[in-house]
Amino acid sequence: MRLTRRQFLETAGAAGLALSLRHLRSGASSVGAQTTVPALGKLPDYRGWEDVYRQQWVWDKVVRAAHHVVNCASSCPFNVFVKDGIVWREEQNSVMEANNPSLPDFNPRGCQKGVCTSQLMYAPQRLKYPLKRAGARGEGKWNRITWDEALTEIADKIIDISAKDGMDCVVYDSGTANAGYCAATAGESHFFNVLGSTQLDGWAAVGDMPLGVILTWGMFNVDSTTDDYLHADLILLWLGNPSYTRIPDAHFIWEARYHGSKVVSIAPDYNASTMHCDQWVNLRVATDAALGLGMVNFLIAERLFKPDFVKEQTDLPLLVRDDTGHFLRQAEVKKGGKDNIFYLWDAAKNRIAEAPGSEGLGRSTTLKLGKLDPALEGRFEVTLADGRKVAVRPVFERLKQRLQDYTPEKVAKITGVSVNVITDLARDVAKAKAVTVFGSWGMMKHHHSDLFQRAMLLLLALTGNCGRRGTGIRVGAWYMLSGLETLLAREQPKWWQKALMKAFKPTVREIIGFTRDYERKYMYMDMPAFLFLYEHGGLKDVVNNPLYHDANPGKPLAEAVQESVAKGWLPLHPKAGKTPRMYIHTRVNPLRRWPSPQVIEKTLWPKLDLIVSVNLKMSVTTAKSDIVLPGCGYYERRGIKYAQSYVPYYAVGDKAVEPLAESKSEWEIFGLLARKIAERAPAKGVSVVKDGQDKPRDLTKLYDEWSKNGKFAPEDDLNFYQGVADGSPEMGVSWEEAVEKGAVRIKEVGPFRTHTNLCSDYEPGDSIYPCQWFVEHKQPWPTLTGRQQFYIDHDWYLAAHEELPAHKEPPKMGGDFPLRLTGGHTRWSIHSIWQDHNTMMRLQRGEPYVYIGAADAAARAIHDNDRVRVFNDAGSCELLAKVSPSVQPGQVIIYHAWEPFQFKNWQGNQEPVPSAWKALHMAEYGQLHYRFLYAGPHHNPRGTAVELQKA
């Protein structure tokens, strides 16, 4: 095959820069269309494709860069090569050293998306200028406007709505494509905090909230450096596919296997990671809790668990009343007693004793048992404060009773996994010195994912696999940057508060208490996105279908919503009876991601006077907006990649080139908007307006608040990064030193926060692992009982028979149809950012497709590459069939993030996904409570009931 010059220019790395090279002709053919690029000035004088190729290796500068707001969990430092004001190419920057010589190093880091980011920056989809809709929403008719025109119209609308309807009618939705330790992220979130508008919390709304971990541990962002896998004897890939989703890190798992670790894939389909494993446990879709409980049953029956660990670290010895099913509490035993002090039965003294770690015992309590010998089994009688006698039993006894339904034989019928596989795997877990569960974000997206996770954690707790190297469940943790936390805070800590925090290191429980108080004082306009969509976006009419819920939900969803809002468990803005009037979304694509987007668009969109989109490129939601503001590219601004614990480094990036055309960073956009509102408000006769809680917000002082009285300016964010670096002992170097290297080794893990849940001391020279403070230092877990809590005695959970882990069949979400639709994070894109990128589409079929097993395809006369319709009662979409022997009968798979405009009639794969959430998740109970980026109604796209037919 011979490439023409034009083909070469379109496929070579240099020619991917479509701005300057798309219409290039050879020197011998100089006649043709001329292209001008205002942002770059005069084009370089390249005479032919050969010269272009040679010039790839000549550059003006090399800049350290990172893909710092892409919402990929990896931190991959890159070198960016710049010539003539254009990023020509990028390559990996191998600056990360191993923790010690016995562990693999972290180089090189990167993936196929990262190495074509420069192409993405200059792709035709890239937004370059502010646009205003000229036709109907989604019609594709636009007028180019100036930044001043755009900001003036947006500012005026915010002022008018806030004065007439209240600031809660202005709604802000932040996207994961602008998530980072960056000025862009901080600048926009700070703007909406001081503005006082409604802010949608999207963490649970993307299906990434592990509510089972929250229920059990009182936190959820727990993980390690990826070299910690080499300390594990047994690694369970449970609902995870790291070869797809963790490309820079997966090799640590395979190197652990090479060094002797056993790796087991627990998944219904034979995926790209399964092929590298020692064993494949191919259970039926959504029966993971049953599998876990079957192994737990075997461990207890064979006495293969660790009783000392169980007695100290879990709630299994705590006493529960036979008559009520609730924990025995001090308030029942003593007059004036507390409701959050619990009891165990001390076998040494044959009487009840207060359980160490109970929340009501205060900060001095630890998990140390001392001379206590908690009983795990037995039935006892206790005299209450009113003289009545009641029978009590340890949770462990109730667990054994529950496990009668989960013998290996019964579980084999539920899961399709043989008895021998269940018992042999249970023995492997019991015998291993260290067991790690790679759960990742895939284990959270089923209706009963919380039950999956509770069963997994129970299996690990019984075998003592927590709080040591190579043990525990992996969910995803961050390293903190203290300077980022304090730089723009509404209230700066006093010197004496800082000194007190150092002298008396607060416990995890206390920090969570501080966090709740701070958020209720300053962040009360945050709310769960799904509750907003339920009230204002039409989901109420979708998710209340009884067929979409468990037969015994504990509480009907409509009643749960009403009660949780009435009691203040969950905030709702605007309140029922008011209408949202304006929606501002930044680098988020809700009409691709939301469930039943066709319903939401039909219901919510007509209510909105103005929809503003800030984005890098044209997405389906941007196409259906009113004003579009072009955000700059990843190499066109400084940044710090949010630091997940996978590597002990912060990846940082300098600004490599100027923003393309008229694009701007969010730091500048929202700084300018704050300035414009402060200018326009007096001219419109408006100053003080009310937010959603009737608290005053002075719009004339908005810019002063945003800029910290002139400390920061929209036009330059350098002092922001200098301030973050200087205020962050976790980084320990100046900003200038950081960007010179491109990656900085952490000096400490930082304090506990909502996302920094490592809860372990930093020990240079070895892997970082989670939960040391609880297991080794005996600090109570941040739960009501202070222990890993498997028994939830909330009335709703008791009614649903989910007070203990259980297996429940997935509801018929979408209707009574025979196939279960599952999915995963695509290999070829980070969400939808690269999904329509030519290079990535060439690596697959180039348009949306659905995997279906050979038997299911044959039964429907479907052949490979046939166009098929996926449908149920909720909706439908059309795509190509990819017949695969790796898919389990009864299962179909669509990997996520296809843009709806890649489907016929723009009907994307979320249209048949109603995603009704569990009412139980709206309860308030100790560790289960809503705060920003923690708990709340949850997206459950996996396991939807569908049918397929030829289109």
C-alpha cells in the first residue's frame, strides 16, 4: 500500500495538527486553497511532506506536561514538544523512581489516549470561539459572538434570575473532564460557591459511589500504590478490568503474578484482563454477593476465620436485641445513657460490657480490647434500665442464621459456579497471607452493588485481610494538597487552630465531623444530582415504576424521597414548587451520561431560559445549549493532576502553548464572569440577592470575593500555583521546581479528607497501603459502632432484610426482558473525550457496537456487524452487533461513553437505562449521611433488562 502525501499528512503525528497542515500541498503543486489561522500567525514554510516529517524532530522547546483534568485515574507525566507555537507531539516523561529495588518502578506511564492528546487539541471538533444559538436547540445553527457579548448576556441573566426567582434557580454542573488540582477547577467551583447557586454533586450520579464500603467503613476512598500488589499472595479482580481501565498500572498485577501471586478474575464475561489470570470464576451477572456469602459460609463452617481480628475490628460481637432487631444501646441499659454506645458480651466476666470504639465514648476510645473477651456466639439475657429483661445475641449469631441460605450448594445454583470452585477459592482466601480485591469503579454500578461490596468486605474481615501490606479492597484514594484546600477557603484557620491540629492530631471521626459542619455552614447549596433530576428533570415518572425495584425495597422510593427531604437528610434546590431557570455545565456531558436522557431533555430543557456550556469540543449536550464558551486544551494551561494513590508522585504540567484561537481556561472565564456580574449588577439596580436558604449574597462584591480582594486575577493563575505549592508540605517544593521535573515525589500523604482515605502513615522506601490506623494503631473506624460494621439496624434496612449482607436478584429495570445489559469503561477513550477521535475510532469499529454471545445471537438470527436495536420499556438505541464467544448467555455488553450523535437519530445507549436507585441510600444513619461527594442517590446502569432484534 502506498500512502499519498495527503494521506501521510492526515495520519502522521505532525500532520494530525489539522490547523496548519490540513491543506498543505507539495512544493511542486503550490496552487490550492489558502488557510489562515489567526491564533498562530504566519504558517511555517514547509515545502513538502518530507520536510514536515523531518521537522518533527526539530523543536523550539520541550515542556513538562500532564493530562491534568481528564479524569483518568492515572498520573502520567509527559514531555511536550513545541514548534512555531504548536504542540507537535508528546512522549512519556520517565521520572518516577521505584519505591525500593525489590519493587517495579512506575515508568513509563501513559496510554494511547495520552500520546494523541495534541491531535485532540487540534481536531475539527475543537471549539475556538464563543457561540450563540441561532436556531432551535440542537439544530446546529450558531452565531459567533465576542467574549464580552457572551459574558454580558450570561451575567445579566444570572442577575435577573437571582433578583426575581432566587439564586437557587441558577444551577451549576461540573464535569469530570475538568477535575484536577488546577486553577481551572478551583476557579469555577470557587465562583459558584461565592455566587450561592445550586451545585449538582455528580459523584454518585456517575455511578462511582461505593455505598457498601460507606456502610461498612464510614469512608470509601481507600487504595494503595500499585506496587503494593506485589505484597499480595492472592489478587481477586472482582468486577474490574484493569487491562482496559488501568493501562499504566495493570502491569503491576501481572508482575505480581510473575513473582508468584495467584490472580483470579471474577466476572461473567471473559474480558481482556481475564486472559492474563490464573483462574476465571464466571458467575452469573449480578450474583456477586451470593458468591461472597457462599465463601463466608464455608469459612465459618470450617472455622477458617480469624476470631481475634473479628472480635477487635468488626461489629460481629456486638449485641442485638431479639425482640426489636436493633443493637443494644446504653440509653436502654442506663438512665441518661447514650444512643451511640453499644455492648458486647464479655465471656471473661460473663456480663455485658461497653464496646470499645463506640461513637459515644469520645476521642479517647480505641479498639484495644484489653482484658475483654467478646463472645461471638451464644444467647444472653440483659436487664434494661426499666427493669425488663430482653434476650440478646451477637451479630455473629445472626450472620450464621443468614448464611443458612448461602451454603456452597445453594450458591452454586444462584451463581452457576460449581461447589468445588466456591470452596477451593474460599480456602485460597483463608490460606493466603495477604489478599487484595481489585474492585475499582466497576463494582458500584449495579442496583445491588452495595450488597456486593458488603459481602466482599465481610470475606476480607473474617480472614484478617485489612490494614496490612497487600491486603484490603481497592477503591481509589487521593493524596491531599493542603495548599489547595486553604488557598480559596471561605474561612482561613487561625494560627492557634493550626497549632492545635498539630499538637492534638484529630481522629478520622473528628475530621468527618469538622467536614460536615463546614459544609453545612458554607456548602449548603450542594445537592445530589439525581434528586434534582427526580424533582425537576422528569425522573420521578421513570424511577417510581415498582418493577424497577426490589420486591422488598424497605421503603417505596417516592416515600423515601419525601421523608429524606422533609427531615433534611438530603438537600433539594430549587425547592419543590420552584423552577430552575438557568443551567451552566462545564466539561460535562449530561445528555450522554444521565439515565433516560430523552425524558430529562423533554422535561428539564423547556424550563431553562438559558443553558451555558463550557467545553473543549462539541458534545451532544453542548450542541443543545444556548451559549457555548470554548475552554482551552490540556497543554494550553498549567495544572496539577489530581493525585490518586497509585503512584507516590504529583504529576504537574506547565503551560506549553497559548490557548487556541479565543479559548480560555475556566480560571479566566469565571474570574471574568465574576467581574462582569459585579459591574452589571449596580447598572441593573441589583445588589443583595437571596440564595436557596434565604441568605444574602452581594453581587456587587462578587469579584472581590472571587479574587480574594485582588490577590488573584483572571488573566494569570501563576500565583495560584505558587500558593498551592508553598502551602502544601505534601509536595515540599516550589512550583518552579515542580514544573522543571514534571513529577514530584510526595513527602507525606496529607490529612484525612473525603477523598484522602488512605489512613496509613507514609513510610518512604516501600509501598503505601490503606487502613493502618485502624488495624495497627487501633483507631476506631468512622462508623456508628467504631468498627467495620456489617449490621445496619436502620428501620428501612431491617424492613428490606438488608441489615446484613444478602443476595438479591436485580430488579427488572426497563421491563420484563430476557437479556441483562452490562458494560464497562471503554479502552479507547476517557469517557467521551476521545470517543469520536479518528485515531481511536480506527482501533475499533468506528461506531457504537454491542457485544452479544454466540448462542443469543443465533437465537435471534443476528450475525456479526448486523445493525441491531437494543430496547426495553424505557427506550431504545441502534448499533452494530459484535458477536463474541466471551460473553455469557443472557448478557449483552455496551462499553460506555459513545456520543449520542454517533447513533441513529441521536438516540444514545442511555435511553433504555432508567437507573432507578435504592430507597435505602436516602436514609440517614451514622456513617450513612449525605455530604458533598459522599453518599446519596446512585446511578445503576448495569444489569438493565433489554431485548435485541435486527434493526
